[in-house]
Amino acid sequence: QLGVDKTYQGQGVGMSMLRFALGTALAASRQIGGLGVVLHPLDDGLRAFYARFGFEDLQGDPQGAMIVRFRDLEASGF
């Protein structure tokens, strides 16, 4: 779970943390395999934030999860 103190929101801290987390997960997937990263955004603002990184709604999940597939991250040049 990622979070940024309100004092630092809007300064790119969350974006940097997410880039680091996705890069780490992608590197691990190259070694051990994996499909992607799944998360549960707390609100519509976070849903829009994650969508900017290629996350999509996970169809059929009643909890509103989102997923970004490793193949899509690699195709985007991540």
C-alpha cells in the first residue's frame, strides 16, 4: 500500500513511489514470472491516478480492483 502525507501531495512523490514499485515488480517478474500488479484504489481520485499508469478495472471483481499487466508495462517502455 502506498500513501503520501498531505503535506507532500502534488509534488510527484506518489508517482515516484509507484514507478519504483512497478519497476521492482517488473524486474522480479522477469526472474520468477508473474502476470501483473493488482490493487484496490480507495477512491475515484486514486483510480484516475492509477489509470495514468495503465491500470484497468479488473472485470468481475466486486471490490473494484485494478490491474496492470507486465506485458503492457513492457510494451509501454516502462
